[in-house]
Amino acid sequence: MSKQLLIADDDESTRKIVSRIFRQRNWEIMETDNGIDAMNMINKNKPDLVILDVFMPEINGMEVLRKLRRNGATSFVPVIMLTGADTAADKVNGFEFGADEYMAKPFKIDELVLRAENLLNRTRKNITANPLTLLPGGPAIEEEANCRIKSSKTFAFMHIDIDNFKAYNDVYGYLNGDAVIKKLASMLVKIQEERKNENVFVGHIGGDDFVLIADEATAEKIASGLAAGFDETAPCFYSPEDRMRGRITATDRAGNQKTFPFISLTIAIASNEKRNFNHYAKLVDIASEIKKYLKSFKDRAGSMYMKDRRKD
């Protein structure tokens, strides 16, 4: 994914040093030495990150920052402020105007790069995060999956879907449906925390669809534990009467009244153990095939998982 940086600083030597280092790290660079040009370039190009000097001619950095934050189209652009003044009051002033980071000159270039990379990653995750669960959304999921593909290490991509969720929403309402979504999200985050040394990634595609990416060797164990845990929790989301019946009555997608089992999970696992993937879309295709197969079982009750074991 491309990364575009605007450096706005009236000191030419600073611009040259920062530009050279960031270009070496595959950033696209734009430069200016004044605040007016900085505003115009930000409005036109919407860079991924701005490094902004406080003291510049025509419009100073603080005024540029103030205008950015008041404009809905640019309010989200992350900004690192640079300044020769390093007092507590200067920093407070910068943060009050909306700076994301604040560094005093002279600065260590490695620290600037690290702060820039971390800030960009945080911003991208926040922008694409699902508003209900705050988990990384579609773009972050695709980026993570493609990184795993490029690494050439074996991994497993799990597409997790809640069965009978529409029927549950129709009967119990969207607030209770949201509670189910949040519960599943918390279960996935717990798995991630318990396996923090295993590089587990959790994302929320949207609605009742989630993704978990993990080491191939542990995927089925994770899926089995998640399925059992969700099935144990599911009855808690129903009334005592429905728990006694073990089912609910709702309207299906064709408009017919029918009974539905309790919510459960379909967990489709695609892996590069026996296949070669060159793009995220192929992972999604394989997982979708498995998901469709698992959902084809009529009158199924309880969560199921399945791993693709086919070869190319």
C-alpha cells in the first residue's frame, strides 16, 4: 500500500534529510517551505501523513493545523509537528490545536520515522475499524492477509459467520443482535490475547462476519475452542421460554414462517499448507466455498468448522 508524505518546513536542510530517509522507506514525498502551499497541497492530495514545522512564512504551522482540523475533508489527516521550541507550554498548545505527535528540533531521524510509521498504522486502523466492535475492518484485513501471503509462511485464514443471525435479529431486535456481535468479538480478542506470541490477527468484515488469521498448525484447535465456547454462550441470548424450546419461530428470507435453531458459528478455514495463494481474493474464494458447503447441511444445530485440505 502506497504511503504519501507532505513535509512542510522552511528549512531546506531539514526537508532534504527527511525526504531522503522516507524515500528509502518507500514513501512518496511532497515538499513545501510555506504554510499556504501546505494547505493547498493537503486539500488537493490528502496525504497519508504531514510533517509540519511550527515556524513558517505566510501562515505558521499552528494556523495550518487549526484549519486542517476544522475542515471535515482534512480533519483526519495525521500530523507530526516539528519545532525549535521545546517547552511544556509549546507542546500543550500543539496538542490543543490537534497535533498527533510533537517533536523538538534537533530530532533523531530514526525516532521520527518510527513515530510516523506507528502513527500511520494507528490512523489507518482507526479509520477502517468497525464502529460497533472497533476491530480492524475490510482494508486492514486485506492488507494483513496479503502480508501473510508475501511472507511465504504457512498460515490459516478463518472466515467466521453467525448462523441464524437474521432470524435472531427479527425476533429479539437489533440491540440484542449487537450484543451477540460484541460477544463474539470479545471471544476473538480473548483468543488473540491468549495467543499473543502466535501472531494472531482478528478483524470484523461487517455485520456477523469476522476473520481470524493464525498459524496453520493451531487453526483447528482455535476453531474447535471457539465453536464450543460460542455454543455454550448462545442460549444466554434467549428468553427462558425459547431456551426450553431450543428454537425460535421467525420469517425466513422467502417470507415463510419457520423455526430456527439457536445462533451458532460457521468457521471456514483456508490455508496455504497445500495451496499457493497470490492474492487475498483467492483466500476469500476458498473460504466462501467451505462456508457454503457447511451451511448446506439442513436442520443443522450447533457450530461447525472445516479446513480446506485440497491441493492446487
